[in-house]
Amino acid sequence: MKVPSTLRQLVNAVPATAKLVVRLTRDQRVDRRYRIAAAAAVAYAAWPFDLIPDRIPVLGKVDDAAVVVVALTRLVDAAGPKIVAEHWDADPESLDTLLGLLAAAERFVPKRLRLAASVVS
């Protein structure tokens, strides 16, 4: 079975994405509010206690994903294309795929959560 190239790009970009998040949260050129929000979102996703427990099917994981997607989208937007490209280790096509995926995923995040993230940041 042949794996679609987009999926392969995303799997190969996981380490680069993790590095990107770490680098952007350390980059002083990025607004501090977005750096803190992204770090908090990643910590929330990793923390074993959630607002919606993970043992609840589907919803338990969706809250983690929604918080991370919103925070990372805001972080990348705050950094701007030049700084993001500067910190990206993988091929440019993988970055385009990641940015497209974040944009698409954010559309599925409830509007209230997106608005709350805008107010906080």
C-alpha cells in the first residue's frame, strides 16, 4: 500500500514541528503572550488532568487537540512567515502542508474557543 505524499510529509515533519514550536516559544521577536499561550497549550495536552477526561470517547482527546491547534496557529501567525521559515528544519513543502493543516483544523474548533484565545492573547 502506497502512503499518500501529504501524509508522508506530515509524519516526516513531526520532529521539525516540535523543534519549530520550541524555537518559536524561545524567540524574543515573537510576542510573549503567544509564546506563553503555546507553551501552556502543549503542557495542557501533556498534563494527565483535563477539563474533559480522556476516558470519554472522542471528546476526551478533542479538547486537547483544539487547544493546541488554536495556540499553535496564533503562535505561527504572531511569528510571521519569515521567522517561521527561519526556524523550520524540514523541506518547505512540509511547512506548507503543516500550515494548511493548522488552518483547516482551526475551522473545526468551536468559535467560542477561538474567540476566547483571541481575548486572552
